[in-house]
Amino acid sequence: GNPSPLLVNIAGRDQLIMQLGQDLAGLDPADGKTLWKLKVSNDKIGFAISTPLYSEDGMLFVSAAYGGGTWAFKVEKKGDGFEATELWFNKYLRVQHGSFVRVGDHLYGSSGDFAATLLMCVNVKTGETLWRERGFAKANCLYADGKLVILDENGDLALAEAKPEVLKILCRANILTHQAWTVPTIVGSTM
């Protein structure tokens, strides 16, 4: 399966980011016209089912489990069109179906499929892994009020300080009794 489409605005133009097998593409949501398309060099991207992550600086991140990893791309306006370039690949951050977040120059996410799961921090400029921490099952991550909110599939909810040097858990509680794969939502100050 492929990830859900992602609607973004790049250089003033709405685009629907789509993954089509090994191709990434930006489509005009009004008429479906292809604005840019890029064939990814690694065939493992076909296992990406987590929603891509786009940042206002034009960086696009796609992650896949099952031997995949995380790719960083740059999407830019070039003349009358758009162009996408692959920047780096990190084979360790393999987000299966959850969410990952960017905070400044760092990505935070849960890596793993059927093996051990690790929370990770990756430098967005270089793709370098800065840390990997055990202690959570597969998890979804949100960023709110300067903190990382982590909900793992065992129902453990945690609030953490996410820094490029270390993951510091501030509090943790088991709030769900059944498998939890959904991404939590925060409205105001309530989750």
C-alpha cells in the first residue's frame, strides 16, 4: 500500500504529494496535472505507508519499514515548474505506519516493524542518526508546547523533552488497554 496523499503549498502553489510505487509526485489538486515527479533510487520505498512529512523550507521526508528507511527530498520552484531532488537516505529510521515529526533541524520518530522498536533522532540536514532509545513499542509522535508527545501501540502515553543530545521522559502512563495505532490529536490543551 501507499501512504495517504499530503496537501501542501510550495512557492504559492497547492500540491498533492503522492507516492506511486517507486515514484514521488506533486500533482495539481485542481486538475491532477503532474507538477513534478521523481523516481526514488531505492525499491524499498514501495513499503512506505506512513504519511510523508513536509516542511516549509521545501524538505519532504518519506519513511518505510520492512528493510526501508527514511528519505529526504528537496522540492523547489524552477522556472515555470518544480523540481525534486533526493538529498539523503537513513536506513535506520523505518517508520512503519505512525507519524514522525520535525523540530528545527531534527526528525523524531519510532523505528521498527516486526523487530525491536526504537525512538530515534535524525539530523535533517545530513541524515545522520543522533540517538536511538529503547523503551517504547511502535509509537506515534506529536510535537506540542515544546514537548514530544508519544503514544505507543501498547497504550503508553508519554511527554518528553526531545533534544538532539538525549530523550528525557518527563512523565508516562498507560492509558489504553487495546492496541493503539492511531495518531493522537490535540485540541487546545486537551488530547
